[in-house]
Amino acid sequence: RAVTPVTREQLMEQGHTPAQANARLVRQHQEEVLNAHFHRWILFFSLIVCVATPAMVCLLIWLIIANLEHMSVACDVPLQMWVRVVFCIVFFNSTVNRPTPTGSCVQRVICRWSRDPADPQPMPLRVWAYNVSIIAFTLAWNCTGLHWVAIDGQSDGRATMPEPPLPACQEVAPSLYTAVKVYASFNLALTLFMYINMFGFAQLLRVALRRGLLRTNNAAPKGSLDKNTQAISFGDLNTAEDHTCSICLEEFDVDHTIVKTRACNHVFHKQCLKGWLQVNRTCPLCRQDLAKSPSAWE
């Protein structure tokens, strides 16, 4: 569904500072550019999610049935305990850790952080550490399940067990053994795929865009940056409004070259705008065409 782009005037009326409004406009424009030029991958990712979600639900139901069927069966690896922890993870992620536009309940209450969709600031280190710990635990627990399945029935897996040794799970609880093996394998692969694409791939595209590693058919012609911008010194900035680059969200300083567009007088880091123009020919803020000849602005 198409979303009407928000304007700078609307953001200012909502109480945003000029820097916050600029950052929001650039993020909005950036998402539109990435979505337009990488829509095939986005559609592929969405298709995988649509297929994998009901499959995961079916596997979870199978795991529940198999666990109930063999709940009282004792075997040489603690598969029942593994299943109970999986149920706790699923319940936790579907309730208090369920993502919302402002962040999960745990992020708001425990980490004391709430995402502001109107102000795309990086999340604090504590929130990032929390998210990574949840992902790491989920991956580690799936690997633990696969490890227990792999050593089931082996003498090494029963070396620390009391005598007489317990029977192998695949012999006394074959359906539970198979359900754990399939669920852990599928969940491990899906978790890696989801998080690499949701966070790693999206962030990789943004970094590549800023560093000029991407190029599309809508890129500005070579030489547009030098023809349609002028370098300015740090002292010439209007620090009340132009203290941060709206593309990278970092503050301007004397160590990085700053340029101003001739068409609309917006300022950016030269390197950031160079990367942007290799993907899109319009100004990140006001969307004026920066590929026109300088005489067009006179």
C-alpha cells in the first residue's frame, strides 16, 4: 500500500527540530529508493516469510503433540526439557517481546527505550545488546537440540548417565526425536535467514548507499556532484539548522568535506552525497533534480 510522503512543514508542525525533520525526510526518501530498486529481493523475502510462517506453526504443533505423547518417557538426552524451553521462547517472543512500531514491551520497560518512528535515531547500546542476546540464545538453543539429537544413542552421550544407561530417544520416542530434529533445523535456518535479511542485509544496503558502492539506472550522470554543488567551510554553516548531515546523521566537522547544493542550498557530507547520487539523482531532502546543468538554476 502506497504511503503519502510526509513533508518538512508537517514535521515542523509536529514539533520536530530542523535536524530531526531533515533526518526523517532523508530516511523516508532512502527507503523509497531502496524499495524501488530492490523490490525483487523484498518480494522474495516476503514470499519466504509467508511460506515459512505457517510451516513453522505446523512444526510447532507437531512438536507439542510429540512431546505430549512421550512426556513420561525417559531417554538418554533431555529432549523433553529442550521442548519446554522452546515453548517458553515462543511464548516470550509472541507476548512481551513482540515487536511494535515503538519497540517491544521488554525494550520499553526493562531497557527503558521506546522507538520514535518520527525520529530515526540509532538504538542505545543496551537495547542492541538485548536484541543480540535474544537472537544468540535462540540460535544456541536450536544448536543444542541438534547436538542432543546427534549424540542420541551414542556411548559418549551416555557416559555421564547413571547405570543402567537410559535407552536412546530415537528408540523409545521416535516421533519426539524426529520432531525435535526437524523443528530445530528449520528454526535455525529460518532464524538466520530472517535476521540476516531484516537487519544485516538492510543495514548493508544503507551502508553501501552511503559509501557509494551501489549504482542504479536512476543515478545522476558522472560529474553531477562537482557541477551542481559547491564546497563550503565548517564556519559557513548555519549551526542552528545544519549541524548534522541528514544522510549519515553524523555531525559536521572540519575533518570532512561539506558541500551545498546549488539547486536548493541543502548541505551534506560530500562523500555521503556522492554515494546517494549513484543511486538517485534527486536531492535527499527536497527531491529536486541534482543532475540538471547549473544554468537551469540561474
